[in-house]
Amino acid sequence: MRYDDTLSAVFVRRNNRFSADVLIGDETHTVHVKNTGRLKELLREGAGVCLQRSSNPNRKTAYDLISVFGQGTGWVNIDSQVPNVLVREYLLSRPSPFCDLTQVRGEYTFGDSRIDFYAEAPGRKILMEVKGCTLEKDGIGWFPDAPTLRGARHLRELGEACEKGYETYAAFVIAVPGVNEVRPYAENDPLFAEEMALSEERGMKVIFLPCRTEMDSIEIIPDKVSIRGRGPEWIR
């Protein structure tokens, strides 16, 4: 996907989870941050950022902050709405091992949660929860960058769904260029790491979706997609 009506700016400071100050030329502007994660490794004073102008003239902030230029990585997309958009497009393109899908539905209620995607194929019921990875260390992606009880619950329910006959996936959209793998960041969130390990033991698979990221665009690289987990022979 490509954003329209964008411009570059320089990051100054983060005010709270939802807003930050940036320099556009010589003027300071408060902008909306489209990600409530900590992002402390990316959002540093002086970092280059990309903004998209809002189409709503009545909004308090005129711009959204959508990507950051990370030292050693290049442009990293931080728009938290993008991973689900990209995964929907990916599933609808019917890639292997999803080439026989007959339906794809978003926001599927399962147990006490709403799982990002439910899909069907002959003899298969599929649940997929999507996570966006923006944190990189030593060439590896890490998730989450802050504790997420919701994320841990989703993983637990995916593991339980395996025992009820569902085929389940934790899908990591990797918005950091050159990164092909994501590991649970146990130091930040030991519960998430524990639930991920337990759910994989139950049969949940993990799909890594590396992306080609530029200042104003992002797309999944199909040839880089990989899947880890137990299952039929077509899984690699």
C-alpha cells in the first residue's frame, strides 16, 4: 500500500501515547502517532519521520505520523492499522498454503476475544491473529515492545482452538526492512512469551511476513514469507 499526501519532518518529542511534536521546516507541529506502543528505540529526537496529512479539516492534529527512519534499519512503518490491511490483501491473493480459501472474514468472535481473521477452505477452519513488529535488535524482530495482556490472551485462545479442530496462526507483519523472524520479547512480557510457547506446543503455527518498507509505502514480500509449526507437509 502507498500513502498519499505525505511529507517529511523531524521528530522532537513524544507527548503521550497518541501525540508527538515534530519539526516541519522551522515550525513545531503536534501530530497524531498511529501506534500506542512505546517505540522508544525509534522515536528519538532528531529522527526523520514521514507524515500523512489528515483529510478531516476539523481534526485537532493536521497530520498522522506513519513511519520513522531508524538508524541501521531504514524506514520503519509504525501505522498500527496497516498489518491487518496487508494480511487481508495477502490472504485474498490466495498464496500457498492458503490457495484454496473459500472465504475470509475479519473481526471474528471466538471465546472471549475477537480474532483478526477467520477463513475457510475445504476441510479447514482457520483462525489468524495479526501482530505488527517494529522492534529490531541484532537483525531479529521482537514482540511486544510493551506488555500486552490482550495479546497473551489471544495466543492462549489460539492454542485452545487447535484442540477444537481449528488451524491457527499467529501472524507477524514485520515492518522493519531486512528482518525475517520475530521472537517473543520475554524480558518485556514474560506472559506473552510463555503463552506463545504453550500455544505452539498445542499446534498453533507462526507465520512471518517480512515487508518492503519505504517512507510512504509498505508491502509484504511474498518470497520471504515463512511458516513455523507442526502440521501437514505443505508447511515449511
